[in-house]
Amino acid sequence: MIDVIIVGAGPAGLSAANVCAKNGLKVKVVDEFMKAGGRLLGQLHEEPDGTWWNGIEEAKKLSEDAQELNVAVECGVSVHNIKQEKSYWKVYTTKGDFKTRALLLATGAAETSLPIPGWTLPGVMSIGAAQVMTNVHRVRVGERGVVIGINILSAAITRELQLAGIEVSSMYLPGKNIVTEDAAKPLSTMKSMLKVASLAPSKLIRLGSYFMKYESLQSLAVRFYPKNGMKVWGMPVHLRKAVLEIVGDKKVEGVKVAQVDVNGEPILSTEKFVPADFVCIAGGLYPLVELAAISGCPFQYIAELGGHVPVHNENMKTPIDGLYVAGNITGIESAKVAMKQGAVAGYSISMDLLKTDVNIEDQLQQAINHVKQTRNQATIQFHPDIHSGREKIHASFKNTLRTDI
Amino acid sequence: MRDHKTIICRCEEVSLEDLVRTAESYRCSSRELKLRTRAGMGQCGGRTCRALVDSITQKCTNDSTPHDIPLGYQAPIRPITFSIMGEKKDE
Amino acid sequence: MSKGRIIDHPILGRLDEREEVHFTFDENKLIGYEGETIAAALLANGERVLRCHEETGKLRGIYCNIGHCMECRVNVGNQKSVRACLTVIQEGMEVKSGRKLPTPFKKGETQ
Ligand SMILES: Cc1cc2nc3c(=O)[nH]c(=O)nc-3n(C[C@H](O)[C@H](O)[C@H](O)COP(=O)(O)OP(=O)(O)OC[C@H]3O[C@@H](n4cnc5c(N)ncnc54)[C@H](O)[C@@H]3O)c2cc1C
């Protein structure tokens, strides 16, 4: 029997593993990716102070600590099922089944898409796919591409593609349909970019912070948005143009682009062909909760957290005995927050398994405070109302316990 | 307008037009929509399209998103070979 | 190392020298590098098309690149439906693209 099994070797999972191991627990981490680090591995952002957040280096530090602490980290292993038995959890993987006293799900996030005609063609990929190909595998996704979907993640990753010498000719809105609607509206796109400001292209921010103050000016900014886009890092960002279709015979050859009105409706007479050999689709992230769902854990739908999240409290405990969650499975936030949440889960698990140790309780409290501090200082925020999302989910934990009694 | 050409579920190649038509005529839940169209029933377990299918359901029926996950998950949530299923390697 | 790869990077530095790995994709003999995934090695070799939809025959390549979407599934040796984005290439590996099935399997009732 293992003390703790952690699914996911991302920033949350590894941080939790290291805390548990420091407290003397026997820990095993499994991850289906071939390297430890999760989505941290592809990240490369310039911080406001001019330093670089290099995910590969951050992941290396976490992995080295794990190795020193004798955490068993197994990569290339997928967990396909989990079951609660009387006094333990059984974890089913592609390399055998294991028993554990505590189970931490730190499976991170997945991407949502913006479906438009032609998006199944080879050469069309999610923006995250391009990030991993570029920064982790160091393989070129193409020579010249376009990005569909203007949001915090696509802005960051487009910059990363440029750094690697891959040309992105433009960023566009998606053509409007019933499912892309929200991402296809110029005004709401502009507003959401401004709210999550600090990482967004600085020019857009400057323009925005000026217009932000007055609702009426915001729509003016959108109305008079330059036809040729606004150049950010030498690349046009088009809030008034959308990709209506991706075209190609056996693979992507280009996109059909048209100007759109302030509501995102295309002006068909303006349709033009723009050549491209790759296309990235950026629809945002949602918590990857599949294992929590099959465990029978209750859920809440909280838009501020990115979708359905397993009910849990500030200690990262779910209402189900021995089941914990940390990182993006609990809501979409940056890797720094995920690390701090992982530490909380680590202390929480240690406290529950090593009932005699009183010091851990203080450390747990401190770790919870660190999560809050990190959240308040985050340079990357995926949702402006993240705080209210967190309050809602913690409140739902209390309600779940109350109705159980 | 281009909805017949817009694939929502890549695994089963279900179009937006099919989904909207079905959702509107049956005014059904995401689960029923999935069973009727096969959207979300393919190899990926709905990981790519579930949010889209949910949003079609909500927009066509004017419902808000329920707290229970509309399209449930079922084990195994990752592809496994039969040899793995037969294997007993408890630790 | 071939042109498909990002050798120098202003922040991440220079790519380490790695051992060559020989593998095949359908009938083509290709070279990748130690530690690369099937998906990365194929893309670096200019192969974007990994399979076609079993029923409609429409072509597919990588989509999510982190194991979620299953679009990059290929056959490796006698193993079917292997995610190219999560599987590391090995010397002598025989990778085959996913084909259209000869008899269309029955579609479930739509209405
Ligand atoms: C494609 C993508 C790109 C992103 N880019 C950025 C970015 O540029 N900047 C930013 O701040 N945030 C980014 N994020 C957000 C990111 O989720 C967080 O920054 C952070 O990495 C979350 O950490 P985590 O530990 O919760 O999960 P992750 O880092 O996602 O780690 C989860 C790990 O769990 C593994 N896993 C999941 N399910 C299973 C299973 N069933 N069996 C075995 N292993 C499993 C995965 O392989 C993965 O390695 C991105 C997210 C995604 C999905």
C-alpha cells in the first residue's frame, strides 16, 4: 500500500508530492506525458520586471526536489479508472493497478475549441498544441500561420511562437456561430482582454485602460478599431476581422477572412483569402475533471473557475474520504497558484494521515495564505472574478456536508 | 449559414446544423442530444466537444448550466488494451 | 539536425545534440531524435496527415498534442490507436497511419 498517489506531475501534483514526502509519506506520482512538469513545461512569459518565467526551468526544480525526496515519479502512464474501497483507493493505470490511502487528483486543464468550417484539416491545432510543439519538442508547427481567438492564452503563446522564429501573420476573431458567439464579439473580446490586463500586449492595454473608464468609449474604440488591425509585437491583432473558414485540400492552405461589424457579424463583400500553412485555435481552458467525475464526487458549475469543478474546501479536500484535488482541476489559474495549491493539498494529506503531528496544522494555514497572496499578485489571470469563484466553491463544500448530516 | 459545414464532434463528425436542429426539435438535455446525434460518443470521450454540446443545449432550450455534469464520464477514461484489462498487478 | 526543428532559441537556448532514431511511417523511412514523440518527429519530417476518419475518410493531423483529443492516433507495430503525441519513438518502430475502414460501421439512429 502506498500512502499517497498523485495523478498529474504538473506544478500542483509535484508541489504536493514534495510536501508529502518531506513529512515522511510514501508518495507515487503518475503522469501520461513523457516528461514531468505538466503544462508548466511549455510556458515562457516575460514578467513585468523584465525577467522570464521559464516553465522548463521551474519544472526541473520541482522534479529535482522530488527525486531528492525519493518521490516515485512515473511518466508515460495513464490513469483510466479509480475506485474507492473500504479503507483505501484503487488506482487503475496502463502500467498496473495500485492501492493508496490518499488520492490526489491534479490533472490540470484541457482546451475548449472554436469550431469553424475546416477546423478538422491537418495543420489546424489548438493553441496549446503549438505551445508544446514549439517550446517542449522544439519542432516548427509551420512557416506562416494565423491564430483564431483573441484572449490571454493566445496572446501569450503567439508571442512564444514569434520568439521561436515562427511567423504568425495575424490574430483574428472566430467566425460567429451559436457556439463561438462570445469569442466572436469585438466588444466583449476587448473587455475580457482588458480585465486580465497585465500579460496582454501592452499597446492594447494602453489603449484599453484609456477607454476602459467609460462604457461609451469602449464601444467607440471598437467601432473605430483600425481596419488593418493594431500592431502588437509587429503582428496585427484584428478585433474587427474574423476567420469564416479554414481551407485546404489535404491540409491547411489558408483562411477566408472578412471584416465584421461591431457585433461580430461578417460583412461578406469584404471576404479575402489569407495564405497559411498552420492555424491555431484558442478557445480557452476548462478543468479536466474526468477522474473526479467517475469517483462520485459532487460538482458545481462555476463560470469564474472555467466550468464544472469538483466540490472542495480551502484544504483541497473533497467531501469524499481520502480524495483531494489541486491545481487547474479546481479552476483555471496560473501555474504559480497551482504550485501553492499543491502545497496546501500536501499539508492537508499529511495532516490527515499523520494525525499526531501538530505542527502541520500551522503550516497548512500558512500554505492557504500563500495561495491567496499568489492569487492577488498573479500576472496572469484567466478570469477577472476568480475570487468570487473560489468563494462559491468553498461555500458549496460546507453545504454538501450540511445536507449529508 | 455555414453550420452544415461546421463540425462540432470531430470523432463522430456531427455538424452544428444537425445538433441545433435536433436540440430545437426535441428541446432535450445534453445527454439526450448526445444519444440522438452521437456527438461526444467517440474515442475522445467528449473531451473536445462536451462544452460545445452543453452550450448548444443551453442556447436552444434557454436553460442554465446544471451543477451536475451534463455529459457524464465513464471508465475507462483513457484507451486501454485488453491485455491491460486482464492484467492483475496489484501492489 | 533537420530544418523542421527549432535549434536556437533566444531564451531557451540551443537544442542539445541527440542520438538519431530510425523509424518508418507507412512505407517511408524517417529519422527522428531520441526522446521525441511520434507526433513531433513526424511533423519535423513534414508529415502533417496522421490518419483519416474511419468512416468518412476525411484527413486528420495532430490537434491538442497533449493526449486529450485522440485525433493523432496511429498504429504502432501491432498496437492500435496509440496517441502519437504521447508516445516516444524507438529505434526500428513501425508507425502506420489510421485508415478508412473498408465497410462503414453502422451509424446509430440519428432521429
Ligand atoms: C494547453 C495548455 C496551455 C497552457 N498554457 C499556459 C500558459 O502559457 N501560461 C499559464 O499561466 N497557464 C497555462 N496553462 C494553464 C495551466 O493549466 C496552469 O498554468 C498549470 O500548468 C496547471 O497546473 P496543474 O498542475 O493543475 O496541471 P497541469 O500542469 O496541466 O498538469 C496536469 C498533468 O496531469 C496529467 N494527467 C491528466 N490526466 C491524466 C490521467 N488520466 N492519467 C495520467 N496523467 C494525467 C497530464 O498529462 C499533465 O501533465 C495552460 C494549460 C493548457 C491545458
